[in-house]
Amino acid sequence: MAFLSQIWRHPVKAHGREELTHIKLSEGATMPWDRRWAVAHEMSKFDTNAPSWQPCGNFSRAAKAPQLQAITASVDLPNQTVTFSHPDLKKLTIDPDCEADSGSFIQWVMPISPPDRALPARLVRAPKRGMTDTDYPSISIINMTSHAAVAQHLGQEISNLRWRGNLIVGAMEPWAELDWVGKSIRVGQAELKVREPITRCMAPAANTKTGERDADILGSLRSGFGHQLMGVYAEVIKTGDIRQGDPVELL
């Protein structure tokens, strides 16, 4: 039976990841503290006077700045802070809602931001939801066997963290997750409706340890499988706790 192998959240969109052993998913919501903030770049149309969800083109992301893939994050819930690490930078702990700390974060990330791209300008957040790549609050799900098929076609070992998924599922057939679209699944005590497959950009080309682009992910998907898909987006339709090792079943 398919099972939940890993749980990940990304407190700041495209800027770090944190592994969890368990979490509560809530109906109609993103994973708690997942994409809670995003980094609006200097050309962003994000309106700080009327904050709302905006498409990913308004934010700094690994598709344009591959070094961001090497950031890790750790949330301190009691203190409402996040600690960021990168192999080429000193650790930084901030309260992302603090204006001064927000400025410190922008300065921290500047050295790994390409100067020929729109530069990071400010940390922002939308009320009551994470800044997912979808206009609805989504949870992203990755099938480890599909990931393994891509790695085999590439002829090199790659981390599943390149896909920046929330739920990593094991013991499935390759690409079986694509058949879930339009159907519901149960993960632990939670239930999710699978909405759509995830079409991939350049972000997964970057190594999650070094931030260097070292794999032709898009080329491998196209030549080996005839598409640019990896994983699916789902929406939580029943509140419940999930934890590593929980069964994942199609309803």
C-alpha cells in the first residue's frame, strides 16, 4: 500500500524547506506555515495596501535564481521565528513579520540573487493562506517512484527535494498519481481532492545542496515521458492529522 514517506513545508516561498514528522491539515487551507511569506521582487505588482494571493511571477523563485534551492529553514513556533541556512551564507534567524527583520532577510539573500534578474525587494504575505503556485490553497504531492523513473532516465542520482513537494508518497506505481486527478485520497486522518498535475519549470534543475544547475530535468521529462509533469496539486476537503508512515489510499 502507498504510504506517506516525508512531509515538507516551505515557510517562505522558494526560500528554504523544513521536514516534519506530523502536522494537521485543515479543510480549505494550505499546510500550516507553508509558503506563508513570499519575496516580492522589485518588479512585483504585489500591493502591500491590499495584500492578496498573486501568481508566482511576482516573486523571487528558483526558476530564475537557482541558488535559492540550497536554502533550508527551521520554524520556531513559540517565538514565531524562522532560521535560514545556505552553504555560502551565515545562518539567519528572523521574525518575517518584523519590518527590520524582513529587511535583514532581503540583504541576506541578495548575494545569491542573480544581478541580471529582478532583485528581491520585500517579504510579503497574503491574509489567511499560503502563497502557493495555484490560485486555490493547495498541497503538492510527489510520487517517489515517478521521481525515481526520472532519475533513472537522467542517469544520475537526484534529490526528491528538487520538486519542493509537501507530501512525498512511496510504494506507488510510476505516474499513478496522474490518474488521481479529479479523485479523492485519504492520507492519515485527512482527505484531499486531487485537482491537477504540476507542470514543471526550471527550478528542479538546481541541486538542493549546492544551488548549481546540474541536471536537465525538463529535457529528461520530455524525452523520457512526453511531458513536463511531476506530482499533483490537491485541496484538503477533510481536516485531519497526518504523519510519516501513514497509509495513502484512493477513495
